[in-house]
Amino acid sequence: MFPTILFAVDSSLEARQAVPIVVGLVKAYHSRLILLSVYESEDTRPRAEEVVTSAQEILSKEGITAETK
């Protein structure tokens, strides 16, 4: 039903609260997961990369491998 799920991540509470929902969907539908983080300037790029890396680590503990954009 959901072959690919795009999960926009940032450092917000809402993004952290969405993680269990995303995990459930990916596992239920054997979906491909893409993590997306958007940055406004090169100055904010390192923080966006940290957020994506952190999300990958959390998902990895759930047995989920995610692509990043």
C-alpha cells in the first residue's frame, strides 16, 4: 500500500513523536523509507545533517535502513 514513505525530519517535538508511527508503517508495509531534511543556507546544513544522522540511528535500532536526502 505504501511502497515508499518520505519522512521529513527536523529537531521538532512533532518529528520525534512521528517516529513510532513511521516505524509502524514501514514495518507493516515493508516500505522503502527516505529521510528528508531541508536547510536554508550552508550555515544550517551541519545541523540538518545531524538531525538526519540521529534519525537514522534511531531507526537502525528498529531494524530499519533509511535513505537520506
